[in-house]
Amino acid sequence: MDELIRQILTAARGMWRYRWLGLLVAWIVTAIGAFVVLSVPDKYEASARIYVDTQSILKPLMAGLAVQPNVEQQVVMLSRTLISRPNVEKLVRMADLDLKAQSKASQDALIDGLMKNLKINTVGQDNLYLLSYRDTSPEQAKKVVQSLVSIFVESRLGDTRKDSTAAKQFLDEQIKTYLAKLEDAESRLKEFKLRNIELQSADGTDMAGQISAVSAQLNQARLDLHEAENARDAAKHQLQVEQAQNADITSRSLLQESAMSTATPELDARIEAQKHSLDDLLQRFTEQHPDVIAARRLIAQLEAAKKKRIDELRKAAMANPAPVSNSSLAYQELNRLLAMSEVQVAALKARVVEYEARFNRARALVKTAPEIEAEFAQLNRNYDINKKHYDELVTRRESATLSGDLDNAAGVADFRLIDPPRASPKPVAPNRLLLLPLALLIALGAGLAVTFATSQLRAVFYDARSLREVASLPLVGVVSLVMDDANVRREKTDLRRFLVGSFGLIAVFGIGMVVFSIMSGRAG
């Protein structure tokens, strides 16, 4: 620590030796600095505030129906890219700044200067933007800011409508493509159904289910046929017994009864029931359905049996016109029961034959059914995929249309000019009241630096210790300087002059600052 203090004191004694050179440099640098600061032209700032309203009452109402772009993000991106070279070139033409720049180099320099001086800042977080520019001419600065405001308001946010139109055109093309695919898939599906109509069922069961259903129907039909045949055989046996007991009376009575009435109510009832059943089948199936064909065949058989029965009764009545006895009623009833049994057996036989044919046909088709069902599943899958994409594209197209209409009705964003472009009446730069003291500090620093550099270039030993350390030789003795009164008075006079010169610099500088402040206040 002592060594450091000794070195500082040694350097200070050396600098004091060249104090007049440092003072001269300080005066010169102060004068130059003051001249430079005072010669810098005044700059005026023009500014404007713009509020971008991105809220619209229609947007929450149309949420989920229309695609709404992130307007806030677009505005932020616009504010960051507003001061770009194309926009600045447009601003130069709008503000007539290109009249001063004749050459290409001067125009580039002008554009580069504008890009550095133009500023757009966000005020808070409410889409409030401050546009500012500084220039030596307040009118020119105001004109530049006005042009920048125009460019900002007439920004590229309107390109959202162009994007919406392009999106709708693209969606229309895709919809046409998928519509063609959908029609092609529908055509293939229709051809497949027509080609394999026999494999289709009303309830949508597969081939195994159809075979199971036909097998169950065949077994039930066989059981019904067996029951009908037993009932018919029982009726025949009872009729034979009745014929043996009352052969003559029953025969005459039956023939007379048949001559009196040739109606067949049982057959009529069955025919009417089958017609109702046929009507029900036609409501669910087509004319080519096996159940419909079987029902029509059964009705035809019943009508043929009715006609045959009527002919028999008429012939019997004509051959035996004798009156019918009371005992012939039982014979007539048994005969009718037998006829009904015969008709029922015939109908059930036809049904069994039909179900057997269906069962055999289904068993023959069961070998190719898996391949056909796989083809049908693939056709359905392709159709469902195309239908899904088609519906989604139509929905998105409608959403894009609503988005474009929403933009046309509500606008992307509303630009509100809060503060119109205005130039400051007083210059905002340079801040001479700050630069002038800074120039004085630089001048003082330059004076100290010159004295220190000179003292180091012309080094002098001020004590025996420094000389001994540098020379590395033994020191024999030291001769001291004894100053007389004249030298002391000269030293004091020189000190007073130096202090006067130093304080004079500060005093002159302070008076100049006061005068400049007063003049600046009056000018403002």
C-alpha cells in the first residue's frame, strides 16, 4: 500500500511539472468541444399514436362457425416488419424525400438513415403504437410520420381476404375431386348390389345368418307338413267310418247339401289370409323376393283347389238332387275338413320344396360368400372414406365463406388515430446542456492525460530511492536544492496563475452554460 501511494505521488509530481501544458490542452479541447456541440443542428421529433382495435362483437358470435385468424399476432408482426426497405422506399416517395437524392448512392444512404431513425414502439399491452421520427426540419419530420401512419393503416392485413378466396378455390377443386370419387364409389357399390342381389337380406344379416334362418324355416315347414299330413289321414279315416255307417243317407245328404250351396268359406278365409300376408310382404320386399313368390304360388294353389271343389260340389248336386238328411251334415263337415287338410298339405309341400331350394342355393353360395362379403366391405370402406372427406371439405368451404363474409362485415382490424402526427415545437436533440459538461469533462481528462504522458516520456527522478532502484548502483549522496525568497515568490506567483487559469476555465464554462440556458429558454 505504501509503495502504491509512493508511485501515485511520484506520478503526480511529474504531472505537476507539465501542468501548463495540460491546462492549455484543456482550454483547447473545451473550446473545440463547445464549438462541436453548438454546431450540431437541432433535431425535431414528430410522433403519432395509433390504436389497433382487434375486437369485434361478431367474432364471439361466429365462434366455431367461421375460421378467425389471430389478428393480434398479425398486428404485432406488422409492427415489427413495418420499417422494411420496401416500405421505407414507398415512404420516401410519399414524403417527396427522393427529390433531394439524385444519385443511387444518395438514395441508399437516405433509406438507410430513415430505417435507423424511424421508430415504432408499443405503448403498454393494449395494441397502442407510437410512431416517431427525428429530423432537422419539423415539417419534414411531420410529413414522414404522416406517410408512415398511412402505410401502417393501409397495411397488408387485408391480405386475409385474398387468403380466404384462395382457400375457397382450393377447397372447391378438392370438393370436385372427391365428388367424382364419391360418384364412382356409389356406381361400383350399386353394380355390386345388382350383381349380388340374391345374397342380400332385408335385415342385413350375412350368409351364415341367412343359412341359419333358412334352415330354421325349412325345419319348421317340415314339422308343419308332418302335422298337416297326420291331420289329413285322421280326417280320411273318420270319413271312411262315417261312410260305412251311413253310406246312402250321408251320400244323398252331402250331394243335396252340395247342390244347395257351393260356397267354400274355409278356402275363402285362407285365400284372404294369404292375400293379407302377401300385402305385408310387398311392403318389405320386392316382387322377386322368395317369400313373395311362395305366397303368390300358395294363393294360386288355394284358388285352384277352390275351383276344383266348387266343380265337384256342383257335379255331385246335379247327380243326386235328393234332399239332404240330418246325418249328411257330419259327412259334409268331414269332407270339408279333408279338403282343407289336402290344401294345407299341398301348400306346406310347396313351402318345403321352396325352403329346400333356398337352403341348397345358400349352401352353394356359401363358398363364395366370404370373398363377396370382403369385396362389399372394401367398397363400403372406400365409400365411407370418400363421403367423410367430402363432407369435411364442404363444411370447411362453408366455414371459409363465413370467414370471408365476417371479414367484409367486421373488418380484420380497426385502426384509430389517437394522436395525429405532430412535430415538437422545441428541438429534442442534441441535449447541449448535457453535452457541454461532458465536453468539459473530456477536456479535463485530455489535459490530465497529456500531462501524464509527457511526464512519462520525460521521466525525472524526484527521490534517491527511485534513482537507486532504476540504476541498481550504490548511491553516494544527495544534493538538496535550497530555494531563496525570490524563487519562493516566483513559485507562489506561478501557482496563483495556474489556479486562475484553471478556475477561469471553469468560470468561463459556467457563465457560458448560464447564458446558453437563458437563450434556449427564450427561444423556446
